[in-house]
Amino acid sequence: MRNIKIIIDINHPAHVHFFKNLYFQLVKDEYEVRVTSTTKEISELLLNIYNIPYVNMGTYRKGLFKKFIDFLIVGLKFTLFCFKFKPDYILSISSARPFGTLVSKAKFFVFTDTEHAKEQIKLFKPFATKIYTPDCFTDDLGPKQIRYAGYHELAYLHPDRFTPNPEVLKEIGLTENDKFFVVRFVSWEATHDVGQKGLSIEDKRKLIETLKPHGKIIISSEKELPEEFEEYRMKICPTKMHDLLYYATMYLGEGGTMASEAACLGTYSIYMNSLPSMGYIKEEIEKYNLIYKSIDIKEILNHLNSIDFDRVKLESNEKANKIVADKIDVTKFIYDLKAFNFH
């Protein structure tokens, strides 16, 4: 077999999770793989913890003008890297760096599950060889689009890929019988977040006060927390977040990816975000009844008051079993020769 060169391009912490199992399988099977990454939240921390070598392409600063300048700089670095490495394939999620295909003639496979990421889709679509989307993706991206029966989250949370570790609960003084809530606040700095919003500080305060009588609260936040919320800050390693989500009574947050992760793990979610619902979120709401979505704090609190906290976990586990029955192991699909024809 000819030595096949592959670049896996990372631009967000969720991308690390999505590609990590594929990366290790490719390396095991002696493909020549390079991972490129930008400095985004905990992306590089995760890569380091998982012992995945990577090449840093730079960072994106705050502010639209600075983001645009950084986009050009990062794009140039990535293009030069592709020119030197000469990959056969470039794999990415909603890539904002498609120009490496022009200098390397690589096949460019893009994965996306976010319909409202319009700018990224317009940018990568002309350069993509194939565009892979969940079958519940609501937009038609043309002849390059290939739909599959899965979610991004099932590349790393499918039962064949993930086994929860109850030891994480001991680190925070809990047991599997204790009720606790994972709450997630995002930074609202992505390009597709412009003009959108999550909860106000007052809304967050009301949410926490409502949850407190029912169990422990653990907050994960992309940005600095107000002093009054510091006591709830998550104090475990980020790689253990999925273990935490698996055992949580509920997830409540502004992040759609984590809402879907929780749903796949059998944890009911309240998704608090003004962005249009992605196809996979719609499906998890309408077909599996594992997510409730609202940005109105009154609606959210009313919904919370209707929940039986003694039964919600059991019911959610049963619903998640249907997801697993209906969907595929996405990492296996990616590695499948029918998908990529590596050989």
C-alpha cells in the first residue's frame, strides 16, 4: 500500500472528540497523519491530554476585523503547510481553511451538522470533494453532499466508542444515586453567533436558584464566571466531561453540541439559545423527546417545574436507547472504505 498522507484540521474542542478515534485508528494502520489546530478554548489542551501531536496554525482574536486578519494569517499558514506536506486527504469540520486543496491537490472531505454556519459553508463548498452531513440535516448542499444516519456526537459517544467511568463522581463527592445538574454557558464569539444570545445574568441567577433545591450544580463556562457563580465551577479535567454528562440528572445550557452529547448519553437537556435549531437538535426534540429548547426564562422555569426529577433519568436512558438503535457508529462510517476509498 502506498504511504497515504492525511491532514485532520481542528478548529474547535468538539472537533478533537470527533476525530480522535479516527486519528488513532489511522495511525495504528500506518497512515501518515498530521493534525493541525488553532488555539480555540481547550482544543490544544485536549490534544495534549490525548497525546495527539499537532501543528499550531495560530489563533482568532476577538472582534470581526481582527478575526478577518487572523483568518487570512491562519489560512496562509495552513496553505503553506499543505504545500510542504502534500496530503492526499484533508479532513475537517465546517472548514474555514479550504485553500490547502489548491496547492496540494488533496481530496477535501468536510463534515458539517450546522445549517446556520452559512459563511463557512459558502467558503468550503466550492473546494470540497465530498460534504458529509447527518441525514437529519435540513439543507440541500448539492451533489457533493452525502448523508449518513448519525450525529457528530456518535463518532465518540456511540456505545462501541465510549464507556462511562463512575470514578469521576468520586472526584466531586458524588455517587451514582445523587442528583446533579451540568450547566453550560458559552462565549457567543463565533461568527454565526452574531446577533444571537443566551441567558442574561439575571436569567442565570433564576435558573440556579430553581435548581439548587433539587441537587448539586456544576457549571462549565467558556468565559469568566461572575463571582457569585464561582462556587459552582466545574473542577474536573475537561476530558471527563462526558462521564459527568452520562451520570448527570439533567443538562441545561447554551451549547447545542453539549445538549446533543447529553441526549446521546441518556441525559435530558434544556437547550437555552436563540440560534435556529440544527437538524439534529430538531430530531432530538421532536423524534426522541430528549431536548427542550427555549430562550425565555419563564418558559424554562415552568418546564423545570413540570419535571419529575426522580424519573427523568430513567426515562431519558430509555429514549437514548432508541437513538443508538437508529444510528450508526460514525467513526466506523468515516473509516469505512466506501466512505473514503483510502486504499
